[in-house]
Amino acid sequence: MTGKVLVIDPVERQDLIKGLASEVRIGILKLLRRAGAKNVNQIAESLGLPQSTVSINLKILEDCGLIHTESQRARKGSQKLCHSAFQEILISFAETAADAHDDMIEVSMPLGLYTEFDVTGPCGLCSKDGVIGLLDVPDTFLDPDRMKAGLLWFTRGYVEYQFPNNTLIKKAKPKALEFSMELSSEVPGTAANWPSDIFLQVNGIDVGTWTSPGDFGDKRGVFTPDWWKLKGSQYGKLKNWRINEFGSFVDGVRISDVTLDALGLDRHRSIRMRVGVKEDAQHPGGINIFGAGFGNYSQDIVLRIQI
């Protein structure tokens, strides 16, 4: 059983609210939370429900991320065990930095405007018009045309961006720090099941890791240009990393105890954000970062500071 806590905004996660809006699904979650992992037949027997009813509701819970499943050997073939994904689910009505427009500083950083990098191949850069430099040559990340990049990828290493610390100019004490970017794993071609541990650092402090499930190529990204090969990475998942007084979160899921105070923003003129895949990652599946002109969101890397 996992000890993770999920904090959700009911406006942003209406899929999850709908997932909870069922006595059957609540019963399944309570059972898994209380008794641990079970297969479909065990859940049906415990709740006194038809197997077909349980299967339908398990699919809904899995689609919105409230449970996860794994295959396990059984006497006849294999069975699918269902696990509760969270120990607690909290609904928060507090304003986020994105909501509190009057108390929010926002900076958009073009994808190619990194100030430091250390990457290994396969790697590369693309603009909306074509490939930048040479593929799989790390030194291409020095090419001046990198400023036009809308997609970059590498296997290990990092890129670092230096944002202005505008809280010092405003003489304001920050309440929360957010980074928003579209990410996926990276594999030659694509693979929906290709996990990768993507880390985030701020001012040299390890904030935490999000495990990307795969490298997505089942359909063309909404903004991915037509010239980009269909067998290449098409889109990612828009991830929101948030650090506040309570810890660090990705899309509301707590990933570490690192708080805003640990980042020492009052001692730094800039906010240095580093993202990548470590050499010793458990799932070293590479990284794609999608920027303007690529993926499903066509956005730069966005920093928001709530003050």
C-alpha cells in the first residue's frame, strides 16, 4: 500500500471527481486501501458484486489514476492485481498561483534559452521549421539556432534555465513556486510503455522526480508540424511542479518534503531550474521537452511565483 497523498483542484481534475462519484468505486477504493492489492474476482467476491460491474468501474478508476494495476503469475496464466494509488485524497479550494492573477508573477522561457547543459545521445533539437544542427551530437546544443527550438530531447543529463527572481524587485515574499512544461520519455521511435525518472532541481536543490510513463506517438501532436516524422515523439504530458510551505508536488501529488524556504529565494538574484534524467535513475528512459510549435500545448517553459 502506498503512502502517497493526492491534493486536487476540483476545477482542474473533474475527471477525478467523476471517478469518485460512485458508491461502487468508493467501495473498491476503501477495500484496496484496507485490505491491500486484490484481483477482479477477489474484489467482486468481497463487495458482493458481479465481476462485469467491478471490471467496468476498475477501468474508470485506472483511467483517472486512482488505482494502478500489475500482472502477476497465477496457476493458469496471469492475473491482474489492483492497487490503490493514494493513501489520502484531499480536495483543495485554495487559490493556486494560476488563479490569483493579481498576486502572481509569470515568466515564459523559450525552450532553447537554456544557460547550461550536459546531455548524452541520442539527442537533438528541432524548430517548427526543421532539425537544428546534427542529430545525436551533444555539441549541437551550442548551435545559435537553438533559440528557435520547439522540441529537444536527450537520454541522460540536464538542461538548466535561469529565470529572473522578480520577487526581489517587488520586495515580496513568495508563497509558492510553479514550473509548467510538457514532458515525455525518449526512445528511438516511440513506446507508450517506456518509463523515465525525470528530475527537477531549483537553485541546486533536488525538488523531486516524476516518472514519465512513456514516449507518445499514437497520434500526431496537436501543434506538432507536419514535416516531423510520425514515428517520432509527438506530444507529452503537461506537468505542473509546485513548491510551497508544505513540500513539493507534481499535479497535486506530493513528491518530496522540500519546501520553498529550502530554495533560499531571498539569497539569489535568479531562479535556476534544472530538468533532466540522472545517470543512476531507476528508470533511465530519456526525456523530451516540448515547447512552442510542438506537442499538445505549444507553450514555453513557464515559471509562476505566487506572492
